[in-house]
Amino acid sequence: MWYNLFIVGGPAGISRDSSVDAEAVRRQVDSILASPGFGATERRGRLLRYLVEKALAGEPVKEYGIGVDVFDKPIDYDPRLDPSVRVEIGRLRARLSDYYSMTASAPILIEISKGSYAPVFETKPPVALVAEPVQQPREIQPPHGQVSRWMMAAFAGVLLLATIWLWRLAPSHGRIESIVVLPFANLTGDSRNDYLADGATEQLTDALSQVSTLRVVARTSAFQFKGKNADIREIGRKVNADAVIEGSILRIDQKLRLTVQINRSRDGYHIFSRVFEGSATELGRLENEMTAPVISAVRPGAAVAKKPNPDPRAYDLFLKARAYRGDGTRAASDQAIAYLHQAIERDPRYADAYAALAGVYSADALNLASDPIDYANQAKAAAEKALDFDPQSSAAYAALGSMDSLVLLDWKRGEQELRKAVALMPQSAFAHGRLGLVLSAQGRFSEAIPELQKAADLDPLVAAPAVSLGLVYFMSRNYDEALRRFTEARDLHPEVVIVHAYIGLAYEAKGQVDQAMQEYKIVEAKSPDAARVFTAHLLAATGARAEAMALLKRMEQPTGEPPNAFDIAAVYAALGDKDSAFQWLDQAYQRRIVWFLKVHPFLDSLRGDPRFGSLLRKAALE
């Protein structure tokens, strides 16, 4: 309980001058849009930038794509019936002509020929000024040395003016330090295909998470925006992301189209867009093709592990299994396991399916299984298979590390495997969070806190990482900091009622009984079962023995799941009944829910008893 609660179109752009500089073209676009006579609406400016970037990238431009990408046309937009794109292109062409007729000194000519949507660039030679010869008077020579000084001063002045001019025209791109991949839109017209769009989102997120120098917002926070038409500036502010990736999946007849675009969050500046097309069964291949150009757009030169194109049927089963992740029920787990076994039967060398299977078994061992050791061994077997076929599988290492430490109690080995998972995917909130938990269990708080802080930074819109960070401070007896962290989590996530229980824990540890009970009552009004253990401990600690015992009896005989032995032991410890406390701690050891045995403040009254030292040694925590 203390942790589990969270736990039509023209060719591609060409240039008459093959040496045209892309940045110079972009500066010319900025100059055009800033000119008084251009009269560009925001939409026309977006259109010009879109066409120029497509041309610079050598990508084809189609009327349909312009309508959808620039003018936000619906997916059923038909250019044959709606001429708005052609009208706007005509207006843009006319405005460009007007601009160049008034600006003869522009260094680069940008033209859009009739019948085409692709800009053509031409570097214009500087205008030569020729003066008629006149009779010059006899030149008076300046003193020796002054010529060079005057020339240098004049050159410096021209250079300064040119620098200022270029600085004003140059767009402020800025290095992208953080990015969020929003849930891809399912444009197939069938909600049953949501899992395909979600899968594309997750695959791209995982690939980006391998880049150590790029903060990538976790999937769980990104999916808070699913189905919401939020402004990208607001999204960027909420998750502290410099850029936002959006995408969609569309089926047209037997073809599949995967679209992705990147925009800067502070001003909507268009950074990148690309369309990938293939047959209806080639989603896995299209996703693999998408990864490299996206990463190159946000972090040029970065390399990530390349994945083989998966068997289409196996990949479909893999994505269906993923759709059940996070449900937390036995039925969802069983369905996910069934899909993953089918995927592996289809492709016995499918590393990602083995790693996902390891992840499901690992989660079951910690949350659902009555025999966690058996599930841990199944998780390890699947993870080791995954690593046989893909030695760079961070997910497999994360499952191994979780099981070896938290269930099989080989803390050193588990830590090494979790550190390997983090090294392979430095932006994985899950891997950082799990490593922080393992370090916390050993009392290594100064090492645990940065890992859990990293997890919370990567996953800012979910309560669990923030609460986990607060728990570390609680376990380290820094109750004021724990209270601050829990309160921040409550303010950011007021809908998550259970956070009040953790606020109550901090108050209780500080001796502020009334405030603690008030927080527990808030939880009780919404979830009586969840509040019971917290209330029982407070009653026991304050001498209300009869009321505490009444709650204990209900905790010892719950309906459905087995009782949480660790929680019950903590209440008995508060009552001073050490024999009962150790009986329940032995059960907690058998169930492998002794993660906080070494560090939990509510067990302090037991630490002088020899039985406590013996239990620590059994759990390999001493």
C-alpha cells in the first residue's frame, strides 16, 4: 500500500543555383514576411514557410497535403471540390511578384511558377554601379599610413551594419532541449484502430528517448492530451517542451499514410514535416523509416539503435497487447500475455514482444501475483530471450533489474541491470523511477533522489513520480520536504485523491495528528478501503487501540485480494504488538513486499529486536 498505489501537385522544389544556401533562403523568407508591402496574413506566412521548407528538403508538394498541413482541412478534404489552396497559392504568387518589383536588392529570388506549388530559388548577383568617367582633380595623398587605417575603419563599419542587418533578419531557431510526442491521430474512421496510432506514438517516443541530450516527455504525460484540441503553446508550457511532435495514421483504400510534423511550441514555427506511405500492413516499416529523419530534425548527428522491420501480423499483435498496458487488472494482463504469445509464435525472434512479455510478468509479480517468485522467473526468462535477439533492449533490462532486486532480492545485480536500462534509454521515466526505488530500499537516498527527480521531470503530468519522490524524503526522515513534495503533487493533480493520504503520512510523522486525520478523511470519503490502513496506523499510534483493532480485523480478512501484510505489520508495530508485527512481516517477505523494510519510519520500534536483523539479512538488505 505504501508504494503500490502508484506503483494533385508539382515536383519537389529545385534551385536554379545549386549552391543556394538554405539558411540564406530562410532569412529571405523572414525579410519577405516582415516587409510592409507583403500584407501576409498568418496563414499566408505559414504557407510560404511550408512550401520553402518542403523545397529545401527536396520533398514533393501536393495540393491535398497543403490543405491538411497548412490550412487544417479535414481528412476528407477534396481539392477538386474546394479550390481554396489554389486561390491562396495564386495570392501568394502575386504578393511575391509585388515584393520583388519593389525590392531589387533582395539577394535571393523565390518564385512559384504557374502550374506548380514548388518554389524555385535563384541567387541574384549584386547590382554593379557604373559611373561615367569624369576628369578627376589631382589627388591629394593623405599622410603615410592613413589610407590603410581609413580603409579598415570603413570596412569595420560596413561589417557592423551587415551583422546587425543579418541578426535582425535571421529567424530565432534555438536548440531544442525538450520535446513531447503527442498521441497520433487515428484518421482511419474506425476507433478500433486507436491502438495503431498509439503504437506509432510510443515507438517514436521510445526512439527519441535513446538520445541522451534531448529531454523527452514520458508517454503517460503526453497521453493526457489525447483527444484534446489543445494549443501547442499551452502544451509546451505544461510539460516544459521546446517542440511538439504531432502525427496521424490514415488508410486510403489499401494504402497506409503515416504523417508526422514538428513545430516549435513557443511560436508555432514549423520545423519539419514528412509523409510516409505504404501498404496497409507496413506500419512497422513506416515507423522505422520515420524515426531517423525526425531525430535528425531535432538533434542532428544523434544515432539510435535501428530495429529490423517486424513481421506485420506479429507487430499488430504486439500493438494490441500494448493497448492493455496500464489497465492494472488481471483480465487485462491475461489478454496482453495471450497477444504477446501469439506474436512470438508468429515470429519466434521478435525481441520487442519478448521484452513486452517480460514487462507484463514483472508488473504482475509486483502487483497481482499470489506467487511473485514464479512470475519473476517468467519475466526473467522472457527478458533474457529478448536480449538474445536484441542486446540493446532497455525494456528487457528494466524488467530484469526489477525482478532481480525487488522480488529475487539480488539488489546489486538488479541495480546493475537497471543502470544498463537507463544507459540504453536515458530519457525513460520508468527506468529512472525504478532505479530510484531500488536505491531507496537500500537507504541510498542521496543517489535515489536524482533518479526519482529525473523521473518526475520526464513525467510531469502524472502524480505517481512526484509522490514517489516525496516518499523518498519521507523514508529519509525529511518530513518537511516530504510534505512539500506531496503538497505540490496534490496541487498539480487535485483529481488524484490518494495523494491526500501521503500528505497525512507526513503530518503524522511530524506529530500533527489533527491535520493527518483530516487528510485521511478526505481519502475515506472517496475510497474507504484505501484510507483504512492510514487511519488504522494513526489510531494505533495515538492510543486509540480499540478503533485501530477494529480496522485491523477488516484489513486481515479483505474481500478479493490477499491482505497487504506489510501494512498490517506496521499497524501492529504501532500498537506495540511485536509478535504479531513479525508474523505479518514474515508473510510480507514471502510475498516479496519488503521494499521499505530497511527504511520505513513506522517500523522503527522493531529495529532493536533480533528478529528484525534476521529479517533484514534474509531480504539481503543488511
